[in-house]
Amino acid sequence: MRVTFATQAAPGRANEDFVAATPDAAVLLDGAGTPPGSDSGCSHGVAWYSRTLGSTLIASISQGPNPLPELVPADSVLVLDITGNIPADRVRAAALLSDGASRLVDRFHLTTWREALDTLDQHGPADLITTVRAAAYSDPDGERWPRGKTYDDATAAHISFTTTE
């Protein structure tokens, strides 16, 4: 398994996303930020919580088979480009994207999921994030693509499953 990843904070804010990988696992958490100036009631911010939870998850996953129940974060995008069944040994790649990175497809509609996966495979996660940022900067007032946040943390991980014979 080969994992490449990139992450970039929204301009002027701490990065609330978390991404890490081991030889057997990858974890991406998209921190659910609070509006600037709001009181969360916690002395630690969202970035601290994402890092703490993420590092705990990656450590737990690394300790052995099935240490945790399966988790699917509420605001993350899960993409399965599969019709029918496919044996696990035929899966050649997977992607983990925060909603800030998936905007290129699901909010901005500038590419398809297949094209986004091809970009990750051929050019890497940083290139995908650069493209997302360029789109967001071209529409700072959200007129073309209405959205709750003008800019969001963007994190992408690309996992390649290769066999050596």
C-alpha cells in the first residue's frame, strides 16, 4: 500500500483537518469548525481535537485487526465508482477527501469523480487541492458556487494498492 496526501488550511485559519497513514491504514478527519469569534465551551479548538482523535484512531487501527467499529464521518464524502461486485484484490486505488477537497466535484462541478481520481493517481493530492483553491479564489463571493464557507480546509489522500511479484 502506498499513501500520498496533502492538506491545506483555509486562508487565515488553523487547519482543522487531520490526515495520517501507516503501512496498513489511512485516516482522514474533517474537523467541524466553528464560526470565528464563537465560544465552543472547550479550552481546546477544533484543530487540537481533530489531531488528538486522529492520532488516537491511527494508533488504535495499527494495533491489530478490527480494533474499532467501522466509522463513516457525517460530512465526508464516500465515493464508490463500482457497478456490481468487485473482489478486494482487484481494487487498485482509493481516495479519502475532506469536503474542502471534494468541492471540485460535488460543489463546483468542475470535474467528475473519475477525473478527480485520475488527477490523484497521475498528479497527486497537492495538484487536486491547487485546483480546488484556484476555483475558490475565482469566486470569492460565492456567486458562481454558493457555499457556506468561502474557503475550507482541503485534505486529500490517495491510496494505491499494488502487488509485488
